[in-house]
Amino acid sequence: MITQDIQEILLSEDQIAERCRELAAQIQADYLARGSIPVVVGLLKGSVPFMAELMKRFTMPVEVAFMKVSSYQGTKSVGDVRIDMDMDLSTVDRDVLLVEDIVDTGRTLKAVKQMFRNKGAQGVQVVALLDKPDRRVVDIEADYVGFEVPNEFVVGFGLDYNQRYRNLPYIGILKPEVYEQGE
Ligand code: 5GP
Ligand code: MG
Ligand code: MG
């Protein structure tokens, strides 16, 4: 079973749920103070459990959508983004709340934010469950962060290694032998 591959649990199910409640309350208060209701956009697949935990705490009438993107480094240093699966709602003149699993180098976030602006969104804000500030290569920060994590590869609660471990209810560090087997 995949639980045997985990070396250490960094964030428990309860810790994550509690932090998601706090984040949702803060985010909702901020939007209501500005008189705005966002379109909440989850980036597939890593954001799915986080999105579920957050959205059920909102009582404002948000709309929810998902999209799948892959980021790559183009010829420019900023990187670029390819849409693998587009969303089914318009975000023109709307405030967008992007829901991300983790901000690592920051390339994905920077490219996706720019894409929404180009498509006519009014504003783009970001909530990321995890942040690895030590790994940043582009100058970008999420507006809301669940937890800062050290510079280690983490899995669970949506985050994968070779498409596995997304279904773990907590966030943990893999045993090194799992990577070694995979190489
Ligand atoms: P960025 O463009 O910020 O470098 O990339 C972010 C993406 O890289 C995340 O959405 C995630 O898919 C992947 N990623 C970055 N760090 C980790 C990590 O520690 N664990 C896992 N499972 N994925 C990561
Ligand atoms: Mg992601
Ligand atoms: Mg991944």
C-alpha cells in the first residue's frame, strides 16, 4: 500500500482541514470587503482536494471551474503555459481566485496569471496550499498560502510522484528508495 512509501508526515489531515477553514474565512472576508465575488479556478489535478476543502467553507455565491495547464520554459526566461483542458466559464471582467497545490519555481503561477489577464479578467488572486520559497526563480508570490514547506519533494493531498500518491489524505515526504526504484 502507498502509505508504506511515506517516510514522514509533514502535515496531517486535521492540520490541513483547520488551515483551510482559516484561509476560506480570510479570503471570503477580503472579497466581501471589496464587494466582489470571484470565479474560483482550480488547476488540475493537484488542487482537487484543496479546492474541495476550501470551497465548502465559502458561503458567498462563488462559481467554480477547473482547468489543466502545463508550464514549460519557452525561449524567454518567464516561461509559458499550454492549456491542456480549458475551463467552461468566462472570466472576462471577473475577479479570478486561482487555486494551486504548490508554488515552487513560480513559473506556472506567473504564466497562468498573465494568461487570465490577457483574456480580460479584472483581477487575479492566488491561493496556494503550499509554498516553497527557497525554490523560487521568478518574482511572484501567492496572495494566500496555507503552509510554507522546506525544500523537499512532498506528496499527498493532491500532489503526485509519477501520478501516484494524490489520494493520500495528508502531505508527506517519500522514502528515498521510492525515487531510486523509479529511476
Ligand atoms: P512551478 O511552476 O512553481 O515550479 O511548479 C509548480 C508545480 O510543480 C506544482 O503545481 C506541482 O505540480 C509541481 N511541484 C513542485 N514542487 C513539488 C513537490 O514538492 N511535490 C510535488 N508532488 N509536486 C511539486
Ligand atoms: Mg500545480
Ligand atoms: Mg505533478
